[in-house]
Amino acid sequence: MGRVYNFSAGPAVLPEEVLKEAAEEMLDYRGTGMSVMEMSHRSKAFETIIEEAEQDLRDLMNIPDNYKVLFLQGGAHLQFSAIPQNLMKNGVADYIITGQWAKKAFKEAQKYGKAVAVASSEDKTFSYIPDCSDLPIDDDADYVYICENNTIYGTKYKTLPNTKGKTLVADISSCFLSEPVDVTKYGLLYGGAQKNVGPAGVVIVIIREDLITEDVLPGTPTICQYKVQADAKSLYNTPPCYGIYICGKVFKWLKKRGGLEAMKEYNEKKAKILYDFLDQSKLFKGTVAKEDRSLMNVPFVTGDKDLDAEFVKEATAAGFVNLKGHRTVGGMRASIYNAMPMEGVEKLVEFMKKFEEAHQ
Ligand code: PMP
């Protein structure tokens, strides 16, 4: 069996070109006589890798000079703690709860100060994005926190919340580099790499310089301090070197494909194929509010648990893998990140049509 169509929510499909290039460079990275996995993070070769990765990311996202880019470890989860540890100067933060990841971040923040849930869509199993135009933002809030794309539920903010002048902090793990973003609207954006950007083990934090201070909560671990990491250019301790190298290759791949405008166009076309099918299907249906649909994660159900399981089983046998919905919600979910080709979605829809015909 060759490569399958991998609809995993993360770790997820990576561009074949990137994987092939990495394979070619595995034994001898550009004349160094070793793989990137084996070289010092303080070597010239690695310095070039991380510097180029940062520059390419800056170019892709149009990151202003007054923002730092940090390549860190600990996944998105460590940032659930690091964000309040570094940013809760008044000890208050407002959270918008649109899914499990926002909720986990909120719960973690409660350990460090007064974290307040100012809106939530839990009443309808997180199937929509709440109206965030006039929230009761606390006057003392150090930041307003969102999870911009909700991987499990398949929703995405189409308009950013009105933070009433407070710093916006966003988890962009599952929409990272899927479309252009105006970095200036955020104080901090971050995401785990393992969906759209690279392998697990790297988390990228993009943070405005004025938020980077020595004034952090007592007891904040040194490696969680943005000031320490920024001063050391992400090399305070050994970074996830190989992961950063792969991220760098994905950035170059994205640049070659025309950058984030081109990716957005491609992703919109790709998602439309699946959503259009779901909207007219008599068997399958999407589970979230149409206006809040994610371009990256598409959950759907048949309405019958046994049939869902049968679909996942048959799809897997046909080479469409990892379509099972998150363990907490059931049904199906197709994650169609940047590296999922159009053809993968077209073929999935063909397969779904046949399944539907066979189960009328
Ligand atoms: N945020 C979002 C939006 C996610 O989808 C995930 C995980 N898939 C996480 C946070 C948690 O990421 P990690 O496992 O890297 O901590």
C-alpha cells in the first residue's frame, strides 16, 4: 500500500515534497555528513535553518518587526500555563469558551489568577461561535483569550472578538497558515505545529514585544518565560531541532505555492467540495452553524452511530484514514489541512456518494 489520504486532526498530513526532501537529506544534510537530528543546535548549519525558518514565517504571515517569533516545546498545552504566567499582570483574564481546547486553557489560567469565561457555546455542544461584539470585558483584564479554530467541533471565528482595547491572545493551532492573518490585531498568537506546519514537538509563539517583560508570576519556570526565550532567540535550551527544520521546509513549500492568499483560495475551494456535498446529502450532515464553519476541520454524522462506524470502517479499507470524530463527540471529522490535496477531498466525496447510494 502506498500513501493513504490521511484526514487526521493532528499529527496530520505533511506535503509529500517536504517529506521526500527530508528523506534525501537524512544521512547527509548538505555536506555536513550528518542528519539535522544529529547536529548541535549551536552549529552554523542549524543556526541557518532556524533563522531561515523564522524569516520565511515572517514573510508568509507578514509579521511586523515589533513581534518576536519563538520556536518552543511543550505543545499548545504548555502555553495554556505560560500565557497567564507571563501576561497576567493584573491577575485577570477573559476567556471565550468555544470548545475543549479553550476550556482547558481557561481551566489552566484559573490556577494563576482570576480567569473569567465571558462567553461560551457549550450550550449547543460548541457547534457555533458566540456573538463577541459586546462582551462584558473586565476593565482589569490583561488579555482576552480565544481558540480561533476549534479542531474538534469544526468552527472558526470569521470576525475577531471586540476586546474593547484589551490584548487579544489566540490559539491558532488548527488554522495556522491556512489563510492570511493580520498579526497586528493580536498581542500573542500561538499554535502547535502538528497540524498545518510540521511535526509534533514544536509550538510557535508570535508575541508583540511590549508584552515580553521580566515581570512574570512568581514561580514561572525559566523556560516558560518569553523574555528568556526571546533573548536567547529560542535557543535557551535545546530546541526541537528536527521539527523546526521540517517547519522551515513547509514554510518554503507554502511560499512556492504562492503564500497564504493562494492557500486560502485553495482551502476554500477544497472545503466547498465537501460542504456542498454535505448540504445536499440525504445521509450525511454537517454538525455546525454554516456561518461558523472551519476550512480545516469538517465534522459530519449520519445520525446513526452504527452507520457512522460502518462508514469509518469502509473508508479506512478504501484508503481514507483517520475519519473518526474526536472520541468525545463521535461521528466523523475530515481534517483537510494545507497539505491535503484537492484530489483527496474529491475522492472522499465520491466515496461518500457511493456509500450513500448503498445505504438508502
Ligand atoms: N489547541 C488546539 C486548537 C488543538 O487542536 C490542540 C490539539 N490538537 C491543542 C490546542 C493541544 O495541543 P498539544 O497537544 O500540542 O498540547
